[in-house]
Amino acid sequence: MATKKQNTNSMNKVLRWIRNLLIFFFTSTTLAVVILKYVPVYVTPLMLIRACEQMLDGESPTINHEWVPLEKINHNLPQAVMASEDNLFLKHNGFDLAQIQKAQIEAKEGKRQRGASTISQQTARNVFLWQHRSWLRKGLEAYFTFLIETIWGKERIMEVYLNSIEMGKGIYGAQAVAQCNFGTTPDRLTKDQCAYIAVSLPNPLSRDSAHPTPKMRKMHNTIMTRMNQIDKFPPEACAK
């Protein structure tokens, strides 16, 4: 009887520990998302990981990043990244189920694996998580995507995305890429430059928006056309 009671007490302690851990996790993560709705994101896990990689390669760590509000970014840049990365950004709730299903079918057929992440999912991953693929990361990514879609809304998601996304080696966000690649400010970027930045996003370490290859120029033309076909950003512009 004593052994059975001890086992029951041990199980209750474990359950209480798990309960407290879950309460802490949900409370802390929700609080972090609420805070970052109003506070600029000055550093992300990816920035730190890339800096460590640079040091391991014997290079000086470089993080070119400066937060700028959305109203100081040329309106063509969000339009270009939507045309390139997420056509339905203004319509979905964080997940493009059709693209996810298509990617799964292509993977089963043995085709080259491609991303199906929305801008919301990429933002959640950039700000709160790591880049290495795993089921744990996918689950947490879905959780944080739901949180930012619910708490932040589309304009804040886009603002954080354009300020945190990797846009070149050691280059993060609209301010840094405008200055480093085009010698200007994000509000003075041209439509062409915005399209080239969008072309580089899937692989910014090998695609240089300032020195586009012939393949990038072809993709640029496609994005320029698509920018005129999708909904306008911000959402109010579409409503009007």
C-alpha cells in the first residue's frame, strides 16, 4: 500500500510539473508576442546563428540591421515580397493549405523539395525559432504563426518581416539592403529594386539583388507583372 501511495504521489508531482511548465510556456510566449506587437525586433536567432557561422569560418561577425517603421519603406517592397513569396498573404489566416498540399505531393513524387511557408510562417520562424527543419520546429512555427496572426495582424507581420528577413550576407531588413546594395534609403527604393530584392529572398546568400544574374532578371520580370495582379498592400488599400 505504501509503495502504491508513493507511486501515486510521484505521478501527481510529475503531472503538476508538466502543468506548471505548460502554463509558463503559454504565458511567456503569449506575453512575448504581445510585447513585440509594439516593440521593434532588434535581433533574431538567425542573426546570431549567422554571426557564429562567420566566426567559425574565420570571418568577423557582421550584422547590418536597423529597424525602420513600415511607413518609411517604399510601398512596392511589400507588394514585391507578396508577389514572390506569398500571393495570398492578405487572404489567408497564416497558412496556405493549397501550397502546403502541393509541396507534400511533390515531395512524395521525389521532386526537389521547396518551401510552402507563408510570410506569416517565415516571420514566426525568424523572430522566435531556428531554421533547421524538424517536427518540433514545425509545430512551434504553427503555434507562433497562429499567435502573430491573432495578436499582430497583417500590417505588423509585414513590418516585422521586412525588418528581420535575411536579404544578403550579414544583411537583414529593408534599411540594410537599401543602404548596402543600392546606396539609398528604404523609402527611396525603386519598383525595380524592390522586385530584385524579392527575387533574392528564397536564397539571399547566393542571390545578390544588386548584381542580378540572367535567371534573376527573368524572375524579376515575372514578379513585376504579378505585383500588378495581386491585392494591394496595406489591406485598407485593397478595401478602398
